[in-house]
Amino acid sequence: MSIDLPGFADPVLGAQSAFRAILEALSRPGTLHAAGVGLTPPAPLAPASAAALLTLCDAETKLHVGAGCEATRDWIAFHCGAPFVDAIGAAEFALALAMPDLGTLADGSDDAPQDSATLILQVEGFGRGQSLHLAGPGLRVPGLLKVAGLPADFAAAWAANHAKFPRGVDLILCAGTEIAALPRTVRIAVHEMEG
């Protein structure tokens, strides 16, 4: 059923473009980048989330698919070939529609921080919602990212994740055809909610 929906029209160019967008987003935390334009993944996947999966996951990448995304499993399996894991702690990448407890994801070790997981979190949108004030590597001056769809306790959860450095989880936020990223190195303060 959902496997009839295509992936990238040009798999090589599509993956290269999305990979550049993801790298830029991770290198410059809080900046928005286009990803997934032209993709029509099965609901509830946003094009940006689909682009991240198509780019980062392959037959050797353990992927956890969170609640509400079960209908996308056939499409992901067909286009990415990624093996699914039921336990989020066993995943290298996790896809979620609501932020899980970051402490349940693999956070690597001091000797091998690269063994941590990356969370692909689909949010409601950018430009509204919580105002995240960002500081850290990749930011010459403090940055601002407004995100709708994060939990109210996001700042505390992120502070606990950041405190584990060099361990910790990296976060790719997706909405529509836009992505932003928050690597574990970033410090975040959350301010007022905006409509």
C-alpha cells in the first residue's frame, strides 16, 4: 500500500541535497533548511522527516519508529531497508511524533560518543511556539529558534542531555519541508510561548 508512494525522484541527487541540508543544520544549530521538497511520503510523515530517513538510514542502520508512525513502516522498509528495533535504546536513529524521554536513547560512552542515537522528531512547525535561545559551537552569537510542538519541559530535558557531553543525543527537528538540528553541544534556554 504505502510502498507505492515514491521516494526521491532522483535517489542520488535527492540524498545528496538532503545530506547537505542536515549537515548545515547540525553545523549551524537553529537554522532552517529545506529538505524533502517534492516527496510524498505516507501520513503522518512530513516530507522533511522522510528525507532525513531516506538519507541517514540504510540496511545496516537500526531504526526505532515511535507511536503513531506504524503506518509508515512498509514505506521506510521498502525505500531505506533499515531494520526496525522495538526498544528505543537499541536504535541508532529514532523517529518520533512526540518527544520521548531522551534518557531512553543510546547516548554512547565517553570512549565512543559516536555510538549515540539521533532522534528525528517531527514537530508542528517553526516560527511559532517555544522560543529556544541557543548558544554553543556553531553559533558566533546566540541564536533563536521558535518551535511549536515541543513538550513544556523541553529545556530541562535538553539540559540533562547536554550535561552528558561528550555523550548525548543529537536532535533533528522536521516540519513540512524544513529541518533544523540541535546537536548535543548546544545549550538551550526556553522562553515564552508564542502563537
